[in-house]
Amino acid sequence: MSLRLRAVLLSAAVGLACGCLLDNPLYDGAFTDSDASTRVTTGSTGTPTTDAPTSAGTDPTGSDSDDSVTTTDAPTTDTATTDTTLDTVDILADQAGCLGLPKGNQGLVLAVDCEIESSVGNGHGDLGEMVVDLVNGDFKDRETRSFLRFPWPAALDGAQIVAVELLLTSSDHDGQTTSDQSGEIWACEAFDLDVVVDEPALVDAAIAPDQGAVDLTQQVSWTLPVSVLVPGQPTHLAVVPVSDDGVNYWNNAAPQADWRPLLRVTIL
């Protein structure tokens, strides 16, 4: 083979070998990552999290047509990992009144009579008040207790109850004075003040202590254990006196709506 022919063949072989090392544009980027159907992000703790719809400040049960129940948003507590919204459900008592306990040969003073006697001179048609007094001179020194019944509202169905508060407002009619006691709160047996013939029995022990002195037209608050509420059942409470310096509270016939007995329930 001539020297010229050998040079030509060697040059062709070198060119072919070099051509195998060039980039192939048909395969450039063939395996790049594409968008996934679920986006995963990493929080500050390094734990993968997924974005999901959140709901805050809403009542999970929907609107409630019952005027005795009001649902509002309580302050929101934010943490690094959770957003917790608290709702407040206000429940008006469906029964509120006082009873004068029997003493000696004296029978029970019924709610209708107790209300009339307690409300005399209040400028509100002699209606709307209930009294808490250890020694009530209007009823021959008999102890007088007030009783409250609150219905279970649909707004509490399935909710986690985190706090319960009872709110009463003292009255202010002519001749009434301040009191040195608010009264204790007790759970009591079920009652219907429209047909009661005996005072409802108290259960176990007081669930909220006396709050001390009460001024005229003062809202008094007691913190109650959440266990006082039983799902699906009405709540029955008694305001029991600890002093013979009586205090009068407004009942459901109060001249202002925000003076009526109220159970405030905080839920998740």
C-alpha cells in the first residue's frame, strides 16, 4: 500500500472516532423533572408538608335559626405548626326563676310568686327578677335560690368544648342595695319551673364558688367545669346563697336583652 493511501485511511479513522464523542442534540434534556400532581414543601422543622385548604372562623354546623343561641368567633391562636380558631356559642336560659324553700309548716314559694315579690317596684311591671338570699324577709326568712335551665343547641354537636362561663346581671330597682355575695353555682336535678312542686335537689357539691360583693347592674361571671354540659341534654343549675344579704338578678324578662342569664361556651 502506498504512503498516500495509508495517510488517507488514517485520517478517516481519526475523524470517525472524534465524531462519536460529539454531543447528540436528540438526547439533551431527555430526562428532566416534570411537575408532580402533588406539591410537597418543607416547613421550618424540615418535616414535609402538603398544602391543603383551611377553614377559619366558621361555624361547622351552619347557621342556627334559634334566637337563643349565638355563635361568634373568639381570638385565633397561631403556632408554628397549627392554626386553632375558637368559636363562642352563647346560650340563653329557657327557664330562669327563684324558689323560696319550705321551712317548718311553710310550703315552697313557687317561681311565679317569687318573681312578683322580688320585682316589686322595679318599674318593669313587677316582673323580671329572681333573688338569691339565705334569709329572705319577704318569705318569712326562708332561703331563696335561683334556678337556671339551658338547652343543648345544635351548634355544640360534635364540637370540642374548652370553656364554659355563666353570666348573670344584677338588677337595680328603687330601694335595692348592693350585696356582699353573688352566690355559689351548683348542678341540680332536672326541673320544670312551670310545674315544680319541690325544690330541685342539689348534686354533690358547688361547681363554682361565690364571687364576692355585687354592685347594682353588675355582670357577674362564674367559670364552670366543661363536664357540666352533657351532649344532647339541657343543663340545670342553681344559684345558692352564702349570705343573708340577698342579691337580685334579672331573669329572661329583663328589660335589656344583654341582662338575661347566659351560658357562654367556647369550642374548637
